[in-house]
Amino acid sequence: MLFNIKFINFISLITTFFLVIIINAQNIKTESIKIDSTRNWTINGQNNLMVNQAAFSNWIGGGISNVGWLAGINYNITYEKDKNLLENIIILDYGENSMKGIGTRKTQDVINLSSNYGRRVSHKWYASAGVSLHTLFASGYEENNNPGATKISNFMAPGCLNIGAGVTYRPNKNFTVTLRPANARWTFVLDKELQKAGNYGLKQDGDKSLFQFGFLAMGIYKLKVMEDVTLTNTAFAFANYLDHPERLILSYNGVLNMKINKFLTTMLTVDLFYDHNQIQKVQLKQTLGVGLAYNIDTRKK
């Protein structure tokens, strides 16, 4: 019963998110597209390095000396000319924390690559097709990611590849929704230790992949909360036509970036994920850090 309530609440959250961003997008004045014939490529990206450290010696309050770091890049590379639109997203994040007497544990691990090509069919709509890949850099383990515990994930285990075609709605540079009624999805499990029936939806021991075909919806909404504070929302939903279409794969990522100065920033991230083939619970990850950041933005102001 508790699972059902959590699942319903999570679906409500994702549904509300899509409704809010669509309503807001309708209220945002559409920006006229100004094509610079000499520079059709634009790059908007962030490079960041977060570091935290704590040391204790004869400290009566107790504590464990530790040092942690998190490094990542987040790039949106866009080509726009005439009726053509090509959007590429590169998100790479990895972090570790080393604690005295316990060892090193992974705290962040993301590889997310996607590309979507669209051909404008009206002022705001594009016929589009795209591909995306989501996986990890390194192994993950049970018991708070203890390397001595049972392995539960690895590079390309799982690795999720989506290829599909549909339409993209893009009224301005800060809001994009893509709908693909025809989308092929492969979940790869290339680590032999994890190729067991039931893992990530695998049907039999030794299987290396799971094929699904269905409907995919994804959206990105970038919001300027106030001066030097931005919120980037990304949502994803997939329904498999071939088996249990009611078991949606759902995800939400929110990144709140609070710029301190040109090179320092505070970043808060929240990730929610649900996939019946992984675990029948909503997965939650939250991070908060202060560190170095270098932004690149070639978009015309």
C-alpha cells in the first residue's frame, strides 16, 4: 500500500511538472530566431569541481576524517540554420568520498549523451528524430556503495539506448518538449556477473540486453529564478507497448545553480527515478556542493 501511494505521488509530480512547463511556455513571449550565417553553432555549458573535507584529532564530539570531490560537465551544443535544428546534450559527472578507516566510496556517477535533429514544420514545431545513451562510469554496490558488498551496477550495466522519431515543440531556447510515438529502447547489461534473470528486466540468465518499443516523452525547462540563480528541470517518461504499458519508466532531474562570482558557484541537484525492472520503489538522489565552476555561453545576448 505504501509503495502504491509513493508511486501515485511520483506520477503526480511528473505530470504536474509537464503541465506547469507547458502552461509557462505558452505565456513566454516567443523569441524571434535570428540566424547568424557565420556562426550557426552555439555552446552553452558548465564545467565544475566541488571539494569537501573534514579532519578530526582528539575531537571529543567525534567524527571521521574525510575528503570528497565531485567533477562534472554539462553542455548543450546547438546547430540552427533555416529550418534545421540539431541539439546535442553532454552530461558527465563523477565523484568520490574517502573516509578514514572506511575507504573510498563513489558518490556520483552519470554518463548522459543525447542528440535530437528536427526539421521545422511550423513556427514552433519540428518533425524530429534522435538518439540517447545513459549509463555509468564505474561499478556500484549495495550497503551504501561498499566495494566489499554485492555488485549491482557497472559501465553499460545497465546502459540504456533510445532511438526514435516524433515531434519536438520548441517555442524558445529555454523550453523544449519532444514526443516520440515510435521509440526503440535497449537496456544493455554487459557485465557477466549481473546477467541474471530479473536483473534490469532480463528474461534469462546470460541475457545481455532487453528490447522495448513504445512511447517516449521528454522535456527541458530552464528558468531564471533571480539574478545569478537558475533552475534547470528535465523530465522523461517511457511506456512500453510490448509488455505492461502501465509500468512507466519515469525520471526527473532538477539543478539549482546559484552563482557566487565568475568562478565560484553553489549547486543543488535532485534526481527522482522509477523503473519497475530495476526496483519497485522510487529512487532518490540529492547533492549539494560549493566549488569552482567555469561557464561557456556563445549564445547572442
